[in-house]
Amino acid sequence: MEGNSTQSVPLVYNLDKNQLEDLLGSWGEPRYRVDQVWKGLYQQVWAAPEEFTNLPADLRQRMEGNIRFRSLEPVQVLHSGDGETVKTLFTLPDKRAIETVLMTYERPGRFVFPPRPAVQWAVFSALPVKWVSNGI
């Protein structure tokens, strides 16, 4: 799979344990490596091959080139002046763009009724995005 497009490289979280076993087996890895990777993903919550320090370096390198660990790639991140809003532009594996806006308001009652001490709002846009990078 090395050298293939992002779309043809599987997302590790889309693989069930049998598929992971087939993939690692095709690389000549012993069966116990499947359990090590599986536990790393779902018990240790490791999110990148370099975090799997229980695996040999050559296997971590092969995972890096042949398995995706992120389905979204951040392109640009903007922070508001007050630090309460973060807007992120992502590209999807098919190269389309989406944006997210995370609004975290620590001040009581701001934009919320009834007032609450801290609020987080997340907004996702899957519509065609016209990105404005000059501020939030």
C-alpha cells in the first residue's frame, strides 16, 4: 500500500480485529501483534504509530505508511481574541473541506439562557466552505 493515495490507505478505526489480523498477517507479523495494536488503540487510546512503543520500530514505520490514524487533516486553525472560540478548517480523505467552530464560554450566562457557569458549543459545516482566514 505504500505510496497509495490517502483514500486507499485504510483508517485503522474502520478495521475490525479480523481485518487488522489479516493486514498484519500479510506483513508477516505474528498474531500477538494484533492484540498489542488493538489494546493500544482501544485501551491505551494511542492515536499515532509512534505511541506504540511496545512494537518494533520497523512495524511502527510500516503502520505509518500503510494505515491512517486520522480521518480529518487540519489545514488551518484560527483562535478568537478572547480565546473562547476556535475555528478549524479540515480536509477529508476525498479532498473536500469542512469547518468546525468550537465555542467555549467560561463566563457565566454569556449567550446562554438560563445562565450556566461554563458552556461548550460545537458547530460543524459540511456545506461547501468559503474559508475566511482574517479572523473570527
